[in-house]
Amino acid sequence: MMLSISACGDDDVAPAASDPTTPWAVTATAATWLDTNPYADKHDGGWVYSAREDCLYSMYGNDNSGQTLYRINHIGDTATVATTFLFGRHGSQPVIDDTGTYIYMPPSVQTAELERYNTVTDTRETLATAPATGFYSHGTWKNGKLWIVLTDNNLYSYDPATDSWSASLYTFSNWANVAGSGPSSNLIYIIDYTGNFYSYDVTTAAITTLTPNPNGFNLGGNAQFTWFGSTVGFIYAAAYDLDPVIYDIATDTWHQLSDPKGPGSTYAGHATYDSSRMRLYVVGAANDAWYYQF
């Protein structure tokens, strides 16, 4: 069996087996090392958590046009460069597959190219070109495919088994971001530029209109839209100049955070869930990094 090329936190730590309880009521804890390392400006980038390696992978849009992918030991406070992508990724965000093997870099405001990094073999490859570029378009992984809404307002999937993109699956009225769902669900969640909110069944193509985000949703500044949990779970939504909120999937309700840390009156930053420790990492105002311990 091939092993990861680097050790991060504690790769023996087990993923959490339950969802958080009332995550909107938790007080945030400062993650001071992540404020400035490995790159100070968290604007227009993204984190993903690898449970297999117990580390974060991150890119920063203002750092080398987002081409540098970092591997971050967020427990030991160290970082290394994992790879350098060929195409600018400003306005994009990484997507990790279910196994933790591949980090995908979807289309960005600069390119329609799709690339991925193999975390096991330390190799990078360019895949099939997408149908359009991405306007701060965050995607997700579900049922063995990448799902994303591109600048033509259409939802697409990418299938790595055939290295091909689907035809348009659904047309929205605005640009949108996509989040995943729990392991027993076939749903992905889509929020558009104004806060309209939907679920989409990736097996039946059924789309359902849900309660809209009460604060709206501005994709500018790399807005965050992140599923977190273990079973049913929740969605964290933060956008430029708007207070973050958490969506409770089980009750179709939105909740204001009692201790909001991002983005406030500045750009949204990274957000990802450490599923081993039940920690939601976020970037707040002035690029300060925090986590909510559930």
C-alpha cells in the first residue's frame, strides 16, 4: 500500500461519529498561527480538510494567482508546498474526493481548465476542460463526481472515470455555489448570488426550493458555502459584507451565530470542517483564523 508523502497532524485520529448540536451557539477559538501562515492574505482562496492525512490543503488567490497549493499541519503549525498548478486559480476553491486521494482545482475567474493533485503519488495532472469558467464558483464532491455551477449559471458534473463533463443539468438565474451533504444523502445544496437556496438530487435530478438565506449571499470575495457534520449535518454560509449563518438541514432553518467571526465587513475567507475533531475552521475579519469546537 502506498503511503502519503507527508505526515500532518495525527493520522490515527478517528472521524467523528455524530453531528454537532446547535453549532450556531458555540464560541469561537482563535487559531493564531493560521492568521499569517503559510500565506497571510486569505482572500479568494479555500481550505479543504483531509481526514486521511489529518491536514488542510489550501490555496490563496492573491498568492501566485492561486497556483500554489499548500499542505498545512494545522495541529503542529507547519506547512509545505504540495504542488503548483499550471493555471491561475484566483476565485476558485479546492475540492477533495471521498478517499482523500485527489485535490481538484475547478475552473476559476481566470480559466476553464480543471486540474487535480494526487496526494499519494505527489503528481499533478490537467483534466478535461470545463464548459465555462467559474465566477467564485465553489464545487463539491458527491457520489464519485465533482459538482459545480459555472459562469453560464448552469450546474455541471465532472466524472473522473471518463474524464468528461456532463451537459447542463440545471440552469439557475444567477451564479451560485454548491455544498455537499451527509454520506447517506444523494443531495447537493446550491445557493445563488442573491441567497435563493435549493437542493438537487444527483441520482434523480429532482430540484427542491428551500428557505432562502435571510442575509442574502454575495459571491464576490470568494463567499464560503460549506457542509459540515457526520450524518445529516449543517451548512455554513458566509459572504462578502454579510454576517455568516448556519443552515440546519434537518429542520430547513437558518440560524445566526452567537459568536460570528467571518467575514463581517471584509472579504469572506476559508472555511472547512475537521471531521476528526469536530472543528469548523473559518477566516474572519482582517484574515484572522478561528475554529468552532463542537
